[in-house]
Amino acid sequence: MLHCFHHAGGDRRAFRHWARLEPHVRVVAYDDDASGPEPIVATARRWWRGVPDPSGVYYGHSMGALVAYEAAAAAEALGGVGPRAVVLGAPPGRHARRCLDRAGGRPTDRLTRDLARVRRYVPSRAALRVPVHVVRGTLDDVVGEADALEWTARGGPGSRHHRLPGAGHLFHHVPDDVLTDLVRAVAATPTGPDAFAGADAFAGPDALDADRGSAGAVA
């Protein structure tokens, strides 16, 4: 099972095109239902405690990458069932969290709230025991190479940094073959692939067939 967490200002429909991973990988996406400025660590822990089956692989994009990381951290800290690997798409590091505004996007109440949560975020755990696969687009002007490497160092054995040539920040909206092949490979093995060829609480699984714009989405 692949648990997916969306970016700031977005919702689970950001993963509507991930249905292409099925039937080999079951994709379950979640909506952020955090009330007010709930810290991301609290959001992730609330999700982990409430989801019926927290096993599998976690994928989070931008803000969602922080949620995915913290959900895995909750499992390790509290001694429960957790992921066998985590995939972080465009995860904002310390530098990116200071300059998110330049990413643009139409301001909305949700986006403003989410970006404030991202800026206040501090990792609750220095590193995870499971592999962390960090995916960054080479044209991403929000998350830099240093940010990606920072997160790669927070994973256990088998952690890798993967580059998506020509991709920007929100590459998860329409995943290409490089990204889907990577996710399939991570989901297919308990510890993730050894090699790679190629360049808040959340509620409810998404059918991944609805169409909704992503205006106002940034991180």
C-alpha cells in the first residue's frame, strides 16, 4: 500500500493520476483536515494513530513530505506499525522553508495556513531507521539540491537521492515513468531498491478519478 500526502494548499486529488500504479501498487491518498495552525508533527501523529493500516510505503510531496516523514517517525518513536520505506517528493529543507513565497500561487486561506505550518516545522527525529528516498526535479526553484541531500541523510541504510530531469516543484501532479518506476520499485521490496536506473490529520481514501485544479498550491 502507498499512502500519499499532498502539498500545501492542495488536497488528495493531486494524486488522481497515480492510478497508473495500480494494480501493482494500491494507492491511498488523504486530505489534510488539520484545524487552524496545527503543527505538522501533531498532524502526522494523529493520522498514524487513526489510520487502520499504517504499513506499506509513505509518499509525501513538499509539505506532505514533512507529514510522511513525521508519520514514520511516530511509528518508530511509539513502537508501532510503520512504513518499510518513505519517499519524499520535493521536501522543503531549512533554506526552502525560508523562501517558499517565491514559488508563487494564488493566495488562499488554506495555502496561507499551510505555509505558516511549514515555516514553523522542526523535525521531531534526527533520522529514521527505514530508507528515505528523496526525489527532486532538476528545475525546482523552491527546493534546492542542498535541501534534498539534507533529507537523504535523515534515512536509514538504502536511502537515496533521485533527480527528475526537467521537472519543477509540483511534478507529482502528472507523474512520469521515472517517478512511477521508482515508486513501484520501492513498494516492491521491504527495503527499497538498491539501484535506480534513470535520470495534519488526513481523512479518507481518494478514488483518484476526480479532476480539480491546483491553483493556490505551492509547497
